[in-house]
Amino acid sequence: MHNCLFCKIASHEIPAEILYEDEQIIAFKDISPQAPVHFLVVPKRHIANLMELTPADNALIGHIVFCAQKIAKNQGCEEKGARFVFNCKQHGGQTVGHVHLHTLGKRNLEWPPG
């Protein structure tokens, strides 16, 4: 998508602190971290939000979650855990119109989140 921030990061038009990348996804540190570990895992293909997923996206979403878990372990979150969050649309708190998984760790996270 032409004006999508995450599409531009995925195509390396905009710099980011990349933690992992393969042919399907890119993972990078959040520019406004809410925890000592806070990164996003983003599909390179533009999907605006979770409500647009189709059955064909099952493997992609599984890959996103598995890679987030792997990166979280590498960032030192294996012992005490982490939070893995997909925000969706306005009421879900989504601020960038491209599916992305937030992973936060290395601090105690309350529930419900304010």
C-alpha cells in the first residue's frame, strides 16, 4: 500500500531497528516502547487489520506468532514470559492500518491494560 508506514518499513524505505526478517515478515523494535522489550512483527503483504484475514492467511498468522515467540526468547523473555497482542481497528486500539503483533516483555504487565 502506497502510504502505509509498515509497508514502507518492510520495503526498507523507512529505517527501523530490525530484529528479524524473512520473505513473509519483518520484526522491529517499537519506536515508543511500553516495556524494556517491545517489538512488532508485521507481514510484508499489506493486510489492514485482523478482520480482513481469510483462511488463506492461517499459515501467515501462525508464522507471525511463532516468530514473535522465538524473538521474545532471544530478547530474554523465556523465563518470565511476555504479552503478545494484536490490536484491531479503532475500538481495539489499532493506530497503524496494517496487521501487526506487539510483543512486550521484561516488566510486569497488568490486566486489564488501562
